[in-house]
Amino acid sequence: MDIDACSAGGPAQVDSTTAKALELFFLRTAPQLAGNFQQTFFQGSVLQLSLSEPAIRQAIAALGCLHEHSTADNLQSSRRNALIPGLPIKLYNKAIRSLIEKLATDPHNAQIVAIVNILFICFEYFQGNLEAAAAHIRSGINLLNCWRQNSRKQLSRPWGQQYDSKEANFMETEIGPLLSLFNINSLQWDADTHTTLFLNPVDDEGNIILPEKFYSIEEARATLLDLIASATLHFQQYDLFSKQHGPSDTQLSILHELVAYDREQWNSKFDDFVRCKEHTWNESEQRAADTVRIMSFGFDCQIGTYQQQRETVAMDWDINRSEYESAVMTRLSHLSSDATQSTDDLSKAFSLDFGMAFPLHSIAWRSTWSHTDRHGLDLRTRIAQPELLRNTKPYNSISSRMKELEELYQDWSPETALAEGHPPPRRVFIHDFSVAGASQVQQGQSPSFSVTFWSKPDGPRGPWYCLTEVMQLGPGVLTESLAAS
């Protein structure tokens, strides 16, 4: 695409540096962001409207430039020095000013504002400003809810079915799922937006109304996002009640019954859809379905983890291990090595599929089976994720050390246990860890943290034991045993 060869009324001429950033976005960044579900937005609406809307054009130029800068951090310094320092932020600020000018003359153009909002979320997320990203998510959800109210577009049909205008179809099928995905995953950043968004209609009690059947993979995914959002809201409300009035086993039981019922209904409808349609899918559709399966299993594990969070034993991986290894790891290995998703030397971290949807970071280390855990950690290190997120390399380092400590017990061998088909004894399992603040950092050294590993070698009713080590939570982990009790 020649970005300068536009029709009358299109964009003004751009300098060569901005033109290069736009070209990079068109050819490399947009396909990565599109992934398995966002093609219509990133490779359709965004690119088309960028020709006539300066705010969109400058926002995608900022993303393309940020993509190149992120890649250059891992390449030779000669390429890094050739880049203009601060250019991504400069383009980002220009996009903000252009959006303000747009709103001054056209304050009711919800589509343009919604697109720019999504691009701003992506920019802040991929440079690691998670609080700023969460603020944009709140703004985007408020915008969508205001648009629904002002347009009297009350949700009455299942997601993706029979919208009465192009604007409604765009806002609900392109903007809505992206905001929902970002909003759900903001919890993983410790930057909760405190805002709920549903894509499907809800009943008078606020429960999701599931469609009679699924007609597309996208519809199944949208409904799954709603169920995850609904369960998250229920659990937050329960936690708040527990803090105010004390825990209630009866209320927790009722809550889990509601969540479990919706999950069973979704599973049944998705299984029926797969049986009817799987034989017609191409490779791209199969990848999308695999992504939904992984998200679904991740949701189940998150529910299970919540059920166990007040107990001192891990989830029962004798039940879940087989499905996890086949349904999650096998499919995820295939997706992560898919050549169509990795066709250049640019950073592969600009992905909303791998970086935000897959559950390895919260699941793999909870397995009591060492080979399962190590497989999950290996996949996690190979799946591209933004370098600045708090839950990537430091988490991998801590999780790897947990496995090493569990395997130090002389009366238990992971190889023997695997051959004999049984997991390690509970007494060697590390249930949790905590991290203290960083020490003073000398020039040229990585910051050191005090990491404490917690276990119950005498069983669930026995006392807690802890082991504290100093760790450099970055490339090349260095540990030093300090204390044990």
C-alpha cells in the first residue's frame, strides 16, 4: 500500500520516518495483532480509516515504531542507534492531539473514538504502562455503554446475530470483544478496571443468557468471554462480602453451582458445534477453535484454583493432567510454532492471542507432576510476550526454582515417579511464594529480591515451612540460600 497515494480529502503527506512506521504496521504489526480473531478490526477497519483519519494514522504509526524499537532492543546496537529516540511517544502524543481536534468538530463519532481507544490500549500495554492501559479500557467500556444507551441498542439477541446497522455491527462485533478481552486480562496485570462488560444479553438477575446454539467459533468465544467476566464479577463480590462479614461456605457453594451450570451449558453447546462443523474447517479455523479450547480449559483451572485458594493443597492434577497435556499443551505447541504467525525477524510479542489469552502463567506451576510443569514452563518461555509485563521472565525464574527445590528431595526421583505413573508426595510440594522488595542495585547488576517459598511437609494440618533465597529476577537467574525454617 502506498500511503502517500490517497484520494482527495485523504491524509496529508507524511515524512519518511512516519511512512516507514506505517508500512511496518500494515505489513507486520497488524497481522500479529489480528491473530485468530481480530482480522476484521486490525486488517480491515483500522487500515481503511487510517487513510482519512489523522488520529488513527498516527496511532498505528506509533505502534509500528514501537514494534521496531521492541525488536531492536534484542538486536545489534547499530540498528538500535539508527532509530529516533522517543519517536513512538512523539507519534502517540500527536495521535492524542488529533483525537482532541476530531472531537471538537465531530463529538458524536463513536466509531473513530472507539478505534483510537483500542489502539491507545495496545500502545500502553505493549510498552508496559499497565495502569494507563487500564484507564483506556475503562474509557472504552464507558464509551460503548454510552453508545448503547444513546442509540437505544439494548442487547436482545445473542452476540453476532442480526444487527440493524453497520455501526451496531462494528461496535458490537469488533470493539466489544477486544474491550472484553482486555478488561478480563487487566486482572492479571494487577490493574483491575473495576468495570464489567457483557457481549450477550443478561436476565433481570444479571446472569448471561446463552444462545440456543453456536453458529460460529467467534460466537462461542464471545460467550466464553462473558462467562469469564461474569464469574470474575461473582468472585469479586464474594471476596468483598467475606471481608465485611466473614466467609460463608453456603454462599460459596451456591456461587460455584451457578458458575458450574453455565460452564456445562457452554461446553455442551460448543461440543455440538464442533461435531457439526469441524469437518468443514480450514487450518485457520482449526487454530481459532484450538485457541478457544485453551481459553476454556484455562477458565476451568482458574475456577478450580479459586476453590482451592483457602486450602493448603494444590488442584487435583490426577484428574486434570491428561486433558491439560493433550488439550492445552499439544495444541499450544502447534500454535506457538505456526510458521504463518512467525514470518519475520521482528518481535513476536505483539500478539493478543499468546500474551493475553493463554493460561500457562497461572496453571503450569500448580501441577504436582514435574514433567507437566516443566513442559508448561518451556512453552511459556517460547511463547512471545511483552518484555515489560510483570508476569513473564521473573515469574518463569521463580517457577523454575520451585521445581528445582521440589526435586532436591533425595527420596523422590521425577524420572522414577513418571515411569511408575504417580506424582511426587505432597510433602515436597511448594504451595506458594512471596517476593520482598529489591535491594540496592549496583551499576551493571540486575536487582536482587528476597523470594520466600512456602510448603507444608507435615501435611495440610501441619505448620508452614519457608525457605528464603535472594534471586536476580532477570536473564541468568542467580540464587543464594539465605534462611530456612
